[in-house]
Amino acid sequence: MKITISGDVGSGKSSVAKLIAEKYKLKHYSAGDFARKLAKKKRITILELSKKAEQDKEIDKEIDASSKELANKDNFILDGRMGFFFIPNSTKIFLKTKPEIAAKRIFKQKRKEEKEDVSLKETIKAVKRRSSSERKRYEKYYNLDYTNKKHYDLVIDTGNKTIKETLEEIVKYFKEHKP
């Protein structure tokens, strides 16, 4: 079983992926973790890394290489915006939410490495900037709009759902579609 979860910033990709990994006994990988690790190595924030990536394609190449390496593995889940593209033979899930809801979730987590998250208002701005930056880069580098729902087997709006409700919707989908 190969599952990729893409989606909006703060839509719950990593949280849901961890629960799916636990339920189905899958190895969990996260493109966000790959990016945060690279940002930490470069001693910059994730937003600064995203901004630098607009001018330096090598940043995305390095993060994407970690995702691409998984293509020949079995029994894993990858959360990341481009996972569906790098793992084409996966069950592809997209989680969407509004920037304001995403910002509340991110701000509540108090991620130390994301220094922009000093207030909810600033976090909303950071979410919008990061989303815009990533969308532009992926269109430029891959000629692809990762937000286009046609790429996915299942699309879920997580805005008014708990993580548990999102998981239940995915489990129901798997029962009906046998990944």
C-alpha cells in the first residue's frame, strides 16, 4: 500500500498521515520534515527557505529527491504537496482548508522553527505567502498545479473536521476502493 497526502498548508496532512500510518502499520514520511530539516541545516526558517527556493531550484530538488527515493518502496505514507506526482502509483489524497483555519492550527502548535508565527495575524500572512510561493514554484518547475483536484482519488475539506473525522472518511474510502 502506497498513500500520498497532498494539500493546503495547515490542512492536517502530517497529523492525518501519522494516524493512517499507525492504523495500517505503514512507515510515515513527510516532505515538510524534509524541508524543515533542510531549513534547520541552513539556519533559516521554513518561510525563508520557501522564499529562497523561488530563486534557487536546488532547494526544491533536494527536498523532492527525498520524496522520489520512496517510489520503489512499499507500504508507506508520504505527506507533502508533490507526493502524488513523485509516487504516481499511490492512492492520492488531497486535504484542503482555508488559510485562516490553517493559520489557527499552525499558531496553536507553536512551532519553534517557524519564527513568523508570533501572532495569529502574522501566521495568516505567513500561510498565504508560503502557499503562494510553493504554488508558483511547482508551476514553474514542474508545469503543474498541485491544487488541481483532478490529480487526486479523494479530496477532503478538513476545515470543519477533526483529525479523527478526516481519518474516518479516509478509512471509509479505503473500504470502498481497496488501495
